[in-house]
Amino acid sequence: MISNSIEKSNIGKKYFGLYTGFLNNALLKPDHTALIIGSRELSYAEVELTARKWASALIDILDGSPKRVGVFAYRNETSYIGVLAALFSGATFVPLNRNFPTQRTASMIEIAELDALIIDNNSLKQYLEISNDAKNLPKLLLLPDTETQIKIKNTKVLSKEVLEQYEPEEFLPTVTADSLAYILFTSGSTGVPKGVPITHENVCHFIEVNQEKYKFTSEDRFTQTFDQTFDLSVFDLFMAWSAGGTVCSMNPIDLIAPLRFIQEKKVTVWFSVPSIAVIMKKQHMLTPNVMSGLRLSLFCGEALPRGIVELWEQAAPNSIIENLYGPTELTIACAAFRWDSVNSPLDCINDIVPIGKLYPGLEAILVNDTLETVQDNEGGELCVTGPQMFPGYWRNPEQTKEKFLIYKSESGYDTTYYRTGDRVRYLPNGNLIFLGRIDHQIKVNGHRVELSEIEGSLTKLKGIISAVALGWPEENNTFKGIVAFVIGHSLEIDFIRKSLQNTLPPYMIPKHIFIVDKFPMNSNGKIDRNALLNNLDVTDYS
């Protein structure tokens, strides 16, 4: 238990920020389980005490609240509690991942201009490599699970023993609505990671909307499928903690075969990219009633195939199923579609589940290639504004300008929208349907081709579980043909090609079709299309 002085200091003290829900539940239900990692269960009181101690160290050594604190740890106490410690210190947290290439992590540390870094023992080796050459290294290093003393030039290093001696920070620094809660990095077109800062107002709006919608309680147990460098992980942690629920951390082995984990941990809320469900289907895990304990199943991060939802519905008959949508720049998710087995199949386009309707408080326009709004029945690029729209890319006004659209409404007011790069269309019932990425609409020998249409035609064929279509090879800004990769059972390429002749024109039929066991995934668990293209580029299929 936390000392009485800290408990009393919380009474009547209303904090604002991402961590508010956690603090409230730590006060109301201190002995309730906040976090499960393997066989270890940590209560709200235990997590709060440790986070306050680390926050105290950050504030003490840096002589006040740090601006930005990196959390360089992976699916353990250091990674989860480190996020809270950074927030408790009044800082912005910046998650890092040792599974990323060393140079990418070094770039993220340098771009973020970190004041401090909380790092686990297994990530320390990579950081020591980075510290030999990197510039702008943090002045303070916290090593919560490292016993030995480490010396790094111009850096104050606090080991586990030193951190345990700190008194927990009693009065937490206050933050404002426009204070940054976290910075996540996404891939940049130049190869340099782009920093996406999210404010406390951005993320608190998201949490408020979703808590009102889903009515989470302290009895809910949430999966934690996403790496913390993926913004959807913020849902896992803070939706759970805002409701007094339990976060069930999943290690990589659990993600390969998650069914046993769901059953053993008595999970009630599942959240993942659709690719994990595709793997479960391929392994014949989605049998009727096998996940009857789930009450809510959420998918986000990729297009959601209709066939996956229909199988999941049978495997989790007591669960609501929703498809969430949203880029990192719009704070985790900004739209949702609730599956209805009777009516929803009719709304699917290319066998892809709609992305639904925007959250309350958000507004959208659809624009064409010349950035003019389209007619109601036309597709266009989705542009969104509202309290979840990020303030702009970190230290990069040029990229911010490229992705923001200032649109003058009929009333004459200028409104700034974020350009998602996603093509969508409104259905008659007001739901949005995802048509594909703007950069996935290509020209093939002069013909305009929507790759998602080819993928949809493939997944409708018997035996195909998932499909990816790509333009290849490229010459003079146009593609000479299409290639496709498919996952499934008992597949024959000749049958696939002949079947496609019934639904697609000749220029849309893939020249080459490859049957694979699995797709390469990027660090966020999404299909890595570039990796598939790279494999083609080193092999002669002409």
C-alpha cells in the first residue's frame, strides 16, 4: 500500500490528463489487479507506488519536471510502469522498441530530444551501442531492473537499488489540455521517422468517447497485443486503467497462438490488427464458441475482411464486434462500425467491412485530387478535424503543411483538416466504407486500378484466407502489371486465375500469383507490402 500521506494528498485533488483514470482507480480500488505479466499480477497500489518513485527520481535529478522521457523497454514492468512514471513527472512519454533497427531507434532518440530514458536490462545493450556515436543523448538514465552500476559519459545513471530508495512523488505536476501526452514515430517518406505528438486533450477526448460507448468496468480484462510504439497500445493500457480494469500483457508467443491466452486469462476485451485473426483462421482456431468469454472484440490498423468477422462471430458468440479506424495523427481511432450479422454483409465493399461513423465531436470532408469536395455518392480522400486532431508533426512544419488542408466552409470560416490519405465513400446509411489508400490506386498500362478491388475478388474465392495485390514492375511512373500473394488452403493458381476472369477485366488479373504461408509484418503488426515488393525485385519473374 502507498503511504497514508500520499493517499490523503489525492483526496480532493483533481488531476487532469491521460493518467487521471488510473489515479482515481488506484484510490478507489488499490488492491485490484492493474497489470498481469506472465504469472505476475500487480495491483493498482503497487503500480502507483513504483511509478511515483521513478517520477520522484526524474524530478529530483533534473531539478523539476522533464519535458520528454523515453521508455525503452518491451512488454514488461519497466515498459508499462515507465509510461506512468513519465506522465507522473509531468513529461511527455516517448516509447522505443529494441526490435527496431538500432539506427532507427537512435534517430528517434535524437529527434525527440529526450531529457531522460527509462530502460530495461534487455534493451541496455542496444542503447550502449547507440551512445557511442549518437548526439543529443538524455542526461538521465533510469535502470529499474538492472542491479549493476553502469557508467555513461555525461549521463547520470540510476540503478534499481538507487530507485528503490526514493520516496514516492507526493504532489504530481499539473498538465494542461495542450500539453503533450506522448510522441509516437511513424515511417517518413524520406526514411527519417516522423514524430506524431498527441496532446492530453486529444487522448482524453478519445477515452471519454469510448468509455461512454463501451461502458468498461473493473471486471474487464483487456488484451495487450500491440507493441507500445504502436498508438493502439494506448487504448489497451489507458482504457483499462480508466475503468479500473486489468491489462493482460501478451508476449510474442501468445500472439502466435492467442486462444489459450484468452481462455487462461479470462479476457473480456480483445483488440488487435486483423492479421492476427487471419493467422488464427489459418490455424483452425476460430471454431464455434471457443471464445465465449469475450464481450467485446475490436479490430483496427488494417482493412477488416468480412470472412474473418463471420468466423469470429461464431467463435465469440457473446461478443460485440467492431471495426475501428483512424491514423495515429487522429489519436488512436476516430471512427467505428458495429457488425450486425443480418445487415452488415450488405454494406461490405470488396468484402471489406465498413469503417463506420466518426466519433462525436469530429467532422469530415471528402475531397478529390484537386482538393475540392466530392458529391455525396462519390469517393474521395477522407479529411478529419476536431479535438482528436494532432497539433502537427514534431519539429517539422513542412510535413505538417503537406498533411493539413485549410477548407473554407459555406459560412466563410476557415477550418483545418488532417488529410488521411485514405479513399472512402459514404453509404446511404451514413457509414463510411474504406476504398483503399490513395497510394494504392495505381495506373496499369494507362488503366486506373484499385488494388483493394483485386484483393476483394481474391478473398471471395474458395480456400483463400487473405490476399495482397501489388503493382509490379514499375516503369516511367506506371506499372506494367499486377502481382498477388495469397494465403489459404488447397489452392491452385490456374483455378484462381480462371476464376478472376469472371469478375475482373484482363488488365486487373495478376500476372503472377504466389501462394505463401504468411505475410511479412512490420513493427506494428501490419502487412509489410514493401517487403513483398523487395522479394520481387531480387527475383526475375519477367
